[in-house]
Amino acid sequence: MKYEFGNFGAGMKRYWQIIMVLMCLLIISCSANKTVRDGNEAKKVVENQTEISSLSPFVLGSGDKISISIWRNDNLNRNIQIDPSGYIYIPLAGEIKAAGLTIAQLRKEIASQLSKCIINPQVDINVTSITSQRVYVLGEVKRPGAFTLNRRIMAFEAISQAGGFTSDANEGKVLLLRDENSAPKVCALNLDIRKIVNNKAYENIFLKSGDILYVPPSFIANFERFMIRLNNILNPLLSIERGAVLWPQLIDALKGTEEKGGSVVVPP
């Protein structure tokens, strides 16, 4: 028996196409926002962020090592480490500020300086070691420590790189310490998947070099003792001036008494 669907069949096909698009958007949205305890499961979650995370170009910093090649000028080829002041030195080009530049920008700057002595210099640059761009994930995660920031990553992805939350983690109040416009700030991020299910607030942002994520425990028996322990953990990473500004904000964020100016809305 032969069935003729005609316009009805076309309409149904269009209907299912719309349904499939909506389902895909829902899956992507859930995957982008999901934070899990298991590092292996987190790896699956962050796959959808790869394209987004790779959009921002890498910026060089002090301590990074690069190799520079000048076509047909092998005597100028060299491996260089960017010095603490952010500069490199190349014969015929002189001192060049490399920190804060992308690879493309540094290539253009070197070519511009060399063009005074060499006709149409062709410059190639490769990054051989990255030490300048780091974020720190501390507290109730399975593998706390420093992680190289060689591309854009979101807060939940940094948590997953640290092995995911421990069973004692307060996922709804992950503290982000950041220098925002040269002013140290603290904000509490809600990365709790259970709150998402209940349609409550959820925040996930891209991290910047120097950011510190601290995951507090879900229960603090003695707040004063906990702050002493937190001070011992964070002090090696904070200057005296930065710490003096951050500590009152940290106390407010942990106690949930965020006074005006005590937290910061961090742009994505």
C-alpha cells in the first residue's frame, strides 16, 4: 500500500527539524553549565567549550620562552626568554616589549624594527614554554594547584582540571579572587548543578591570568580557625597590599553578608 503525505509530510518534516534544533540547543546549554564532581565526567562536559575557549589569542608574558626565525637570516635566529621587565633583545632590532602582545603583534613589531636594516623581513615565532599565564584552583578539589592558562577556560573547566569537587565542597559559593582594573576583588560563584535544576542562579565565567579559585568546605566548624588556615594557603599568592583589600571581602563572601562593594560582578 502506498501513502501520499503531500504537504502534511513536508510540514511534519519541518516540525521535527525545529524540535531537533531546540533539543540540540538545550543539550549544549546544559553541557556548558554542568559542573560535576568526577574529573572524567568533567572532561566530557568541557568538550563543548573547546571552540569557545580557543577564540581568544594567547598573550605573552614575562618568563615565557619563544623561538624566533628570520628567513634567510639564520644568524638572527634564536631562542629567547622574555625578561622580568617584559622585554626581549634581537640584534638589528634592539629591545622590544614582548609582554602583553600576541604572537601576531610581536611578529609585526619585530618585522617593523628589522625592516630598517633588512628588506621585507619574514619573521616566524613559536612559543616553546609558557610560565606567565596561570590560574590557581585551591580548597576542596581533588588536585589543587596552579594551572597554565594557554587558552580561554571557564571556571567550571578549571575545577575539572583540578579533578573536580571533593565530597565536602561548597559548590554554591566558589570564591574568585581577581585583580579587576588594578583593584583586588572577590566574588562568590554558584557552580552547584543542584541549584541549576531548581532554576536558581548559576554563574560561570572565563578566567584571567592570576585568578584564584578557592572552593570552601560546605561546613565550617570554627570560622576563626578556618580563616587562619585560609590565610596560610593564600598568603604566598597575595601581596601585602592585595591581601589587606581582599580579606574583608573574603569574610563577607564566606559569611554571606555581601555589603555594597564587597563583591564584584565579573564580565564574561
